[in-house]
Amino acid sequence: MVGRAGTKRAIFVLSGLLIVTAAAFVLSILVGSVAIPIDQIGAILTGHEPDRASWAIIVGEVRLPRALTALLAGAALGIAGLQMQTMLRNPLADPFVLGITSGASLGVAAVVLGVGTTAGAIFGAGLGLAGDAAIAAAAIIGALLALAPVLAISARVNNPATVLIIGLMFGYAVQAFVTFLVVGSSLEQLQRWISWGFGSFTGVTWPQLALFAPLLLIGIAIAGASTKPLNALLLGENYARSMGLNARRMRLLTLTGASILAGVVTAFCGPIAFLGVAIPHVARALTGTSDHRVLVPAVILAGSSLAMIAQIVALVVGRDGMLPLNAVTSIIGAPIVIVVVLRTRRGAFVG
Amino acid sequence: MSAAIIKTARLTVGYRRRRRRQPILGGLSLSVAPGEMVYVLGPNGVGKSTLLRTLAGLQRPLAGRILVDSNDLSHIRSFDLARLIGVVLSERVSVGALLARQMVALGRYAHIGWDGRLTPHDHEVVDRAIEAVRAEHLAGRDCRELSDGEGQRLNLARVLAQEPAVIILDEPTAFLDLSSRIELTALLRRLAREHGLAVIASTHDLDLALRNADSVWLADPGREVRCGTPEDLILNGAVAKAFSTAHVQFSSESLCLHVAADQAPVATVNGLGLGARLATTALEREGYRIVSEVSAAALIINIADDGSRWQALHRGANVSGTSFAALAAFARRAAMVGEPAAAAVDPPSLQAKG
């Protein structure tokens, strides 16, 4: 039957990606600023006492949650990017274009930069003075506040391109408020703000992961369950509707899912650049198909492994402390997008 | 013919803008029967697309009702509607990197479960749909590598895989080359006849439509839609009324639109077969209006059936030649001067051939 070669390739690529993901996961536990022998790490992971007690803490409280965070965040950003690209039929679409990231930034800016102003004081005091939890909460609230009007408008308009433009414009407007906050803030506050903007998978604790992981898994499950409508949307919204798709419901479901994914990741890890755009292109180039039943797992695996690799590179290259994660994702992401765009022919973008 | 599959009652189509209604076509009472091939004709902007989109359920009517298989369209759920009506739009289809067969299989959307898995029966329907458009050789190709014509044929296969009772096509031939247009038109005709499908298509290919339609819906700029068989609409002048402008006229002989030629010199062509047809083309290009009554013509051309020899009578002059180049040159001089042109001389190369 037709398509058997395609199926073979998909299985081959997905198995390869699975191996790479597993390897990247192992590597991101092995690599760190403190050298720990492999057998000791094995001992820690199997529940035995290592030679030094601090090693157990490093692996258990730093490296393992960091690796899991990168794994989940990469998959989440990739899936959100894929959903946006398919639904808006635009190769450059990603969670940023819906203003989600900008909204999250505004939330964080309000907490980090607004402390000292009346509103910031009340907000900050209530949440333990701009602690990590407060930042995460503010980012989620900001993302939702930015998204709500975009969702409301997109439920009423018929054209995905209009949604794209509205999201972009909304993002710019929100960014302007962030700028207002930046102007009036102290040096210390600015430093904190900038370091959040660098993005990082470090510092997500187990209790935070208990919130982070289920939310992302829900978002990813939404995408996994909607491969059929996503495939129908490859033909464009009008055709998809004529084939029986409830386009508005699908758009709301997908936008909500994507904003949970992007909003949560931004809240805990900062605005991670480029992964959202780049990963779907990588997955399409590797699998050679636009079929979402292959693309969704491919994006999850490619996203996880790319995020973990970026994390490892940031650790290894940035000898003292760490290289900003965003610098790494951009340096890896930009050439990937350029190569993919140049190598694939017309139509490769779409869906 | 059996009972109508689509029927409209006092239907008004148009747009809603800021709660204001902008009707485009109104008072439509149309009906289509299974196996019927309907062409929607009319100048640009007259509302053909709006009408088709409304019939397809992609847009709500401003007033009136649409009955599909005796049920009100607005009460049919989108899943069920997809099993009744399939749509081909004028926009080019670009689905990215899917195999042509996968693209066709998307048409099974309303028949399969949430996970998109195809049963053996679904595969069989997809194969039959691809066979019906004679695209078996394209099934394994990447959609990005298909030509426009091939892509549109597979898009039609996708609609067939949807197993609807009605197919609605909005200018399906708009971006196709001439042979693909003719091929697609013949294919639609065959699908209507052999598969008992009701087919409603809009087009700008006037002659193709008039030759292939069972019925024509003629939307004319006077905001009304006339329905009938093509021949009746030609005979009662409705086609000419809808399309003729100050500069363009409908010719019921060629079923085509021509540049208006009221002041044009009049010619007649005596002959049969290819020769006569080519001579007509050549004279029309030179600005002549071709009539059949010899008495009215200033220029009379007698031509051999195979086009090898011609003789022209113009104001008493009698000239003959053996190539269409010479005929065209003679006709041009005769039209300009209005005087008997000097005897045409064939270029040597053509003369040798003749």
C-alpha cells in the first residue's frame, strides 16, 4: 500500500529521536559544575548512599529536576509552536505571536520591577516579596490576561491571519507597559529582571515541578488528542470546516492548550527564545511529513532533546556559573531554521 | 429526475457588516437533483462565490431557507453536513508534505473516529475516489510535487472520499491551464452522470459551461438569478444580457464572448470543415463580423474544406491564394481601405507548400 516507505521512515526517525532524548537526559544528569563519578550517580539514582552526601543533594535536588524541566519545557514549547504554525498556517508562528510571552513578561515585570510602588508592595508582600513562586504566579496571571482578549477576539473572527495580527499587536502593546516599569526601576531590580529574561531551566524545585509537570502534560495531551483536526487544518480552515470540523471550538481548544504550555514554561523558566519556532521545522525536516500523527511525537522528542542539549551546552561553555540559556537556544535555533528553510522546497512551511 | 437534493426557498445571500445586512443576491428559489450538473455563471462580483459558500453552509443566509435532503441546512450538524455536501474552493490547496493519498484520505474526516484511524472500508473508499478521478499514478507522490491540475484532481478525489451527495465547486478551473480545464470539466460531467452526484460549479469558462451544463444559474448584475437549460437561456437572450457590455458581445454561434463589432465590416465564409473554421478565426481577428447571409456581406470568402485554397470576392474584385497569411493580409487591406485590395501575393515559402 502507498505510504509504507513513509511509515518506515517515521518509525526510524522516531526511534532515533527517542535514543537521542534518552542520551541527552543521561548526559544532563552526568554533566554539571561539580564532577561526580558515574558509578556514584548510578548509586544515587538507585537509592543508595553516595560517598559524599552533597552529591546526593546535587543530583537529586539540582540535576534531576533541571533535566526534567528541560525535557518538559522543550516538548511544551515545540508542541505550542507546532499548534500555532498549523492553525495560523504560518511558518513563523510560535507562542510569542499570541502575546502569551509578553503577557507573562508583564506579570513578572510587575512583581520584580514594581516592588516599591504601592501595587507592587501589596502584590509582593502577599506572595512573599517577589519570591520565585510570586514570579511564577505573576507570569501565569499575565499570560492569561494577555491571552483572554486575544481568545475572545479570535472566537469572533473567521480568519486565522487576523488572529495572528491581533496577537502580535497585543504583544507590542503589552511590551510598552513593561518598558514603563523598566524606566522607573532601581539597578538591583533591573538586574533581577534581566536575569529572568535570560531564561533558565535551573531552580525549578520538586514542589514547583508538581505543578509544572501536570499542566504541561495536559497541554501536550490536548495536542496529542487533536492530531486528526490538526491534519484537517492542513487544508485550511474553510476546507476543514467543510469536512466536518468545528473550527471555532478547535481554535479555542488549541489556543488554550498552547497558552497553557507557553505560559507555564515562561512562568517557570523565563522567555525561552527560538525553540517554539525551530522545533516544528526540525521535526518536519527529519520526518519529511506534515502528518501530525507523526509530527506530534517527533516534536515532543526533538523538543525535549534540543532543550536538554541547549542546557548542557550552556553549562559546559559557561565555565563560571552559566551561559544564559537564551543565548544558546538562539545560537542553536537560528542556524537550524535557516538550514531547514533553505533546504526544503516550496510548501515545506505549511503545516 | 428524482426529487431535489438541495432546494432553496426565497433565499437571500450576502454579508453582515457591523450588524448591517448587505444582500447580494435575493429571492432565490433554486433546486438541484441528484445526477444534475449545474453551472453558476455571471460576471465577477455578482455574488457567485457568496451563493456557493452559503449553499455549502460556510456562511449563513441573510434570509430564506436552504433544504438539504429535506432538512434545514442550519439545523444539520457539521459532521452530518460533511456527509451531504463536499466543497472545492477556488484557493489553491497546499497541505505541505503529505502524500497525495494521505491528502485524499483527509476527506474521510466525518466518517472516522477521533484518532483518525482508517478502517479497511475507508481505505477502499479512498482507493475508489482516486480511481474515479483517474489519478492512481499520483497516489504515492508528495503533494508539493503535483501540478495545479493534478492537485485539483486529487482535491476532487478528497471530496469524493467524503462520500457526499452534492459537490459544490467555486471556480475549480480558475488557475488551471486550458487542457486541465477541459479535463476537469469532463470529469465533473462524468461524476454527475455515473455517480449520481449533484454538482454545482461556478466558472468563467462560458463555452465549456454552456456545453456541459444540465442547468445554468445565470447571475446577472441586475441582482437576479435565471435558471434553465443552457440552450433556453441562449435562445431567450438571457446569456447575452448577462455578459454583454458596450465593448463585449456574446455570440450564440461560438458560445463565446467577442469584442463588440457593430461598426465592423461584415464577411461571410463559404466552406466546410477545418478550412472554414480557420478562415472564420482569421477574419474575426482582423475585425470582421462573420454572418451566414451572403447578401449582407461585403467580403465573401470561398475556402476549400482542408484550407489549402481560398478565393475572396470583395467589391467585384476576385482574388485567390493558398495561405492564411495571405488571406489575413488581404482582409486587413480590404477592411482598412474599403477598396478592392490589390491581388494578394503569397510569401514564397508558403506558396511552395500550397
